[in-house]
Amino acid sequence: MDKKWCKFCEQWLEDSPDILTVLEIKAITGYCKTSVQGWIDRGLIKAFLTGRSNKIPKSSLLEFMSSSKFYNMHVKSKKLKAKLQEFERMIDNEN
């Protein structure tokens, strides 16, 4: 994936804790709990189970968000659409 997008994702997550919950990822990405859990179940995000809840390393979320699978997601959340527009404006301003 494009290095600029990867850097943009790093900045997007910079204020997030190192270990995240499904609900925190829901808030960050704008996708529902079912979508986030599906990413975990399909191995797109690495998680570990503590009790009855998944804990996700921020590095795992960053790896997924930096990938073309996330960038090119067919159904985009409002939050992802807004972030993509922000990213495109940033790129346009650089040129």
C-alpha cells in the first residue's frame, strides 16, 4: 500500500491505546461490531481473547488499516469516507 496512506493511518491511530477493544475499533473506523468481529474471525486483524472479549493490538489494527483490503473496502463507513476525503485533500495540497 502507498506509504503516504500508511503514515496517514498512523496519525489516525496515534491517540489510541496500544491495546484496543472491538468497541474502540468500532468508534475509530465507524464500522459496526459485527464487521470488526468479522475482520477478527477472518484473520484480517489479530486479536487475543481475555475472558469473553477480544483485545486487539494497535499494531494489528494499523497493519489492517494500512492494507489495500481496508482502503478499497466495497462498503465504506461514513468515517472511512471522511478520512479518505481528508487524505485526498492532503495529497492534492502536496501537489
